[in-house]
Amino acid sequence: MHLHATPQLVIDGSLEDATDLPMGYEISLLDMRLEEGDAHSSGIRIGSQGGNVTCRVTMPEDVAVSVKFTFARGGEA
């Protein structure tokens, strides 16, 4: 099982993904990690592990960013 994270820009209560954002509002996932494990830029293989997930994302000034998590078998989202 893999956990994937996708940053989303929060605009007026709605969520916008990282595609087609105006210049200056670009967001991206820098990395994510499970507990004290290695950092990954696209997803984490979970297996039977548990614990807290930490994500680092780019964040424009004066806006909110949310992170959408999805689970997938194998390496697919």
C-alpha cells in the first residue's frame, strides 16, 4: 500500500490543485515522511507501518494550502 500526497491551494473555501495556478501561487510537494523514515517526493510505501506523516510543501504568501492524501496498491495513485 502506498500513501500519496497532493498539495492544494485553498481559495475562498474551495480547493485548487497545483495545475493552472496563476504565477506567484504555484505550490508543490517538497517531500513527505512517515515518522522518522526517509523523505520521499512522491509517495510513501506504508506496508504494515503506522504513525504520523509529515509533509513539506511550497506555500505562497497570504494563502492557505491543504494536502490531499490518497492510498493506492502498488505504486499507483
